[in-house]
Amino acid sequence: MNRTLIYSVMTLSLLTNIYADENLNPAQIMQETLAKMQAVAQMSDKSQKNNDTNTSDFTLGKYGTFKFEKANDNVYIMHGPVVGPNKENEGFMNNPAVIESEHGLIVIDPGGNYNVGKKVLAEIEKVSTKPIIAVFNTHKHGDHWFANKAIVEKYPKVDIYAHEHMIKVSKEGEADVWYGILNRATKGNLEGTKEFAFPTKPLVDGDSIEVDGQKFVVGHPKVAHTDTDLLITHINSNTLFLADNLMKGRLGSFDESSSIFGNIELLEQIKKDTNYTLYVPGHGISGKKDETIDPFLNYLKVLVEEGQKAYDDDKESYEIKDEVLKKLEWMKDWDAFERNAPAHLNKAMLEMGERELDAQEDEE
Ligand SMILES: [Zn+2]
């Protein structure tokens, strides 16, 4: 039955009921009827809204439907589309995580803008209706943290943790740069994201945080994906969140602060020294240690090995690009492979030059 029909039937029955009360004049009857109709309409609107948040799916065109799935003990992860930001994915492309504690929820990297954040929040509420009591952001790139805005709107006092340098550079202009990148890529889906909801609680390498019985240790042993990365270990579930120091199925961008050599050293160190139950990349599917770390680590090592040979022969990266891409055939289906691999090779060779200069300065 459509709404107009329901309202007509209701009006008729309300009028009939009220006419039965002989003490009211026609004007009073009309007024009461209208007031009752309004109340019923409001109730109906409310239940409509509740239905929307409880049952509607977070669907992004050809990329499918996204929801949080239990990944380990009390850890839930929503693995986002393994592609760059675009109109169809609305700028959603990372792996938001939820950790359920006794009294609340802790969120890691809620996503890339306010609108996505609202949808992620609706999915979080399907995991549990407990309040969000803390948020962690893994690094300065906006695709991971701009959705803080939706969480802060609902929980204005929530603590948001990030590396201290992430907070500093984001406020000094990095957030605006990322706003431009993501707004252009999504054709304007960044609406509502400003004023930014910056992290509020600065952390440094080695800090321990306990939130409602959930223990976290954070690390920033060296510059790798960026100079603001936070490795997050969730002690209770034995899970490591690697931020964009690890990707699977997609090649993201390095920026002027990144170090490919640092990224290799970091991943080798994690492989050697850790034994967690679950490893969570910044983009791509989570899993056991070797299956998640090896593909990206091997990729970076090929860039450095091949790049070093060319560097020693005084060749430019574009001269060996095709040869290197051929050696990496196994990852040709990774998103942005053909565009980003040559750029990464170039970056690796630039770093070789910088490292050589640094070594010479050290000798002098
Ligand atoms: Zn990143």
C-alpha cells in the first residue's frame, strides 16, 4: 500500500473516531486530526530511516558490496576495492578495521572522505552498536583518514591517534594536497570532508596504548611508505596492521617523503622478527605473514636489484623499464602496475643517487 493511501485510510478512521466525541467543534476536530496525522507521519519516517541504516548495503557499482568480516578474535576488517580513487568507488579503497572491546569499538583508518565515512559507520553499526571509543590513523595519506570526519560528527570527543609527524604535516598542508587529489579523482565526492577531523593524540615509535582492555603497541622504526607511518600491533588478537608499507594487488604511490630502501628494510625486519596471527596491508587482502608480505617485498627487491645494475652502468630508468616490467610479469594484473612500476623504478634509482651522495659526505 502506498503512503497516500495509508494516510487517507488513517484520516478517515481518525475523523470517524473524533466525530464520535460530541464535545469538539469541526475546527477542533480538524486540528486534532492534523496533529495526529503529523505524529504518525513522523513515526513512519523514523522507522524508514532505521530500516535504511540496518538493512541497506554499502555497494559501489562494479566493485560490489562491502562489509566488515571477522578476521581474527575481536578484529573485523572491511577490505576495500583494490584500485585507485575514482568516481565509481567514491574514493573508498582502503581497509578500515574495527576492534571490539567490552564497552566500545576502536577503529583503524575509517576511509577516504566524509561520505564514505558515513557508509563505513553504518557498516560498523552492523558489527556492534557499542560506541566508538578510539580511532587510529596509520599515515598522512587522505584515503586512510579523511573519514574521521563522519566519526567525529557522531562522537565529538573521540580520541584519534596518529604519529606526531602525521598530525604536523597534515595540518601544514598535506591534508589540502590530498583533498585536491581525492576530490578530482572522485569528481567531487569530498563534499563535507572539510574542516578536516585531524588526529588529536600524537604517538611516537614504541608507544603503548591501552583502550578499554585492548592493548596496542605502535612503531615507526624508519621512513618507509612515508615519514608518518604507524605500524600498529594489537596485542590481544596478535594482529599487525602494516599501513601502506604493505600492499597486495595494487601499486599505490610513493611520495617525496618515501623511501623504497626503507620499505624493503622494514618488511625484511618484520618477516624476520615477528610471528603474528594476522598481517593487515593498507590495500589488499590480509593473511598470514609470508603470503601477504612476500609479493610486495619481492617486487621492491627486483626494482632495487635491476635499478642498481642500471645505475652502475650509468643508464636511466626509462632505458631498462621494459626489461624490468618483463621480470615482473607475475604482477601484471595488479592495479596501476604499468603506470606505477616505472615511477617506482625511477624513484629507487633516485634514492641510489642520494645514498651515494650521503656516503660521500660521510667520508669527508
Ligand atoms: Zn598511503
